[in-house]
Amino acid sequence: MDAEVLACSVDSKFSHKIWQEQELSKMVEGGVPFPMLSDPGGRIGRMYGIHDEAGGVNIRGRFLIDPDGVVQAMEVLSPPVGRNFSELIRQLQAFQHVRKTGEPTPAGWQPGKKTLKPGPDLVGRVWEVWKVGE
């Protein structure tokens, strides 16, 4: 999808290796196909505002960063709540579409669906051109 995926935690590279071999490889054939970065001390986590100083861990977060290095989206969840990878893929596709065409995408947009054409005629009339679920 022309995107780079990285995982990052305060765990050591040795913990990542064991986790990949003993756990992830049983959930995903061959394990996760992207690098897992070690952030001992939480320096990277602090930069993104997700390091829990008291617990000494990085809270689960995901960030969509565009090719210019600008964070376009972020989601931070507490550990008991799982993430929605389908939504991550949808958002990545939407950001890529907007970057390529300049056309904004409405909530829940999927590739091939209508986009919005901003302009004075759209103000107060979005409801006329976009319906939930379309």
C-alpha cells in the first residue's frame, strides 16, 4: 500500500524476538512482517505523548504520518481495548486519496465511493451530496 509499518515498545529487542517467535508467529504465519523497534526508557513514546511514566510503558497508539513527516491521524487506546485494523487500512486509503487528488473524503469513505468537492455551494448542503453509508 506504499506505506511503511513500524511497531515500537519499551521492550528490549530480545523480548520482541521471543514475542515474535513464541506468540506472533502463531497468530500470523511467519510473524509480523514489519520491524519492531525497542524504545527503552520511552523516549520515542514521550515524543508522541503516549509514554506512561508511572508504568514505564508506552500506551498503545497508532500514528499515520505522511511522506512529509506530518502526523495526519492518531489513535490511542488503553490496553483492554483492541484496535480495528480494517479502519486503519480505510484511513490510510483515504489519506492517500486526498493527497493524490485533493478531494476530501467524508466519514466512513471507502475507495470508489463519493468524495466531497469543497466550495461555496457545499456550505450548509453537505447533506444533499453525502449520505451515511453511501
